[in-house]
Amino acid sequence: MAAQETFDLAARAAPSGYTEMSASGEVVRRDPDDWRVSPAFATRISIAPAFPNPATSGSLVRVGVTIFEFDGAPNGLVLYRRTADGVLVRLDSRTTSGPGAYELSAPGSLIGSGLVRLVVADAFGLTVTYGDVQVR
């Protein structure tokens, strides 16, 4: 199985732990499975974990993305939450015009409650990263 396919399977798994982040975006405790960059994007994109985490329904949860190349994510990025039955629900999207810093965000109330898997994909649906958010 190709490395990207293995990564995609991991992104579809149930949430299990989370990277604890402060309200200002500083790592408090890291989950080694969260917010890794997929093999297809490993040299082109960097990810800042979702914050704050844990979040509340009133929080605006943000995921930072830095693109290093003009074709790093040529058709944009999409933030999804994965439901318990595996359905991806679109939360946010960004057009990416080239290298630079981008942010995807969603209110905690749209993410859900409990431990929720978030997935960032390119506009073609290829997984860029995934991680879990605890919404209280």
C-alpha cells in the first residue's frame, strides 16, 4: 500500500487523543498522531495544530497552514469534520494563490461535541493533514 493511502486510512480512523493547545496557539501537550502532513504534501506544506484545544462551543478553532511552493495546494484547501459514521462535513475553505500563510477556522458549535476528527484536504479531496479536537 502506498504511503498516501496508508495516511488516508489513518485520517478515517476514530478520533483518539488530541494535541492540547493554548488559546494563543502554543503547544501544551502533543499527540504524535495529530497534525502530521501527508506524504503527498510533506515538502510543500507545514501545519500548525488546531487551537484552542480543548475548545468550547463558543470558541473559534483555527488551523494554520503554511504553503512553501506555488503549486503547494493549487486549487485551495478545505477543512472538514468527520462524523461518527465517517461522513465529511465541510466547515471552511480557502483559495490558495501560492506560497504563504493561510488559516482555516470553524466555531466549536459547528465542529460538534466531545472528541472530533478534523481533516484538511486539497480541493481534489486528497488528505493534507488530520487531527482531533476536544469540544466541551
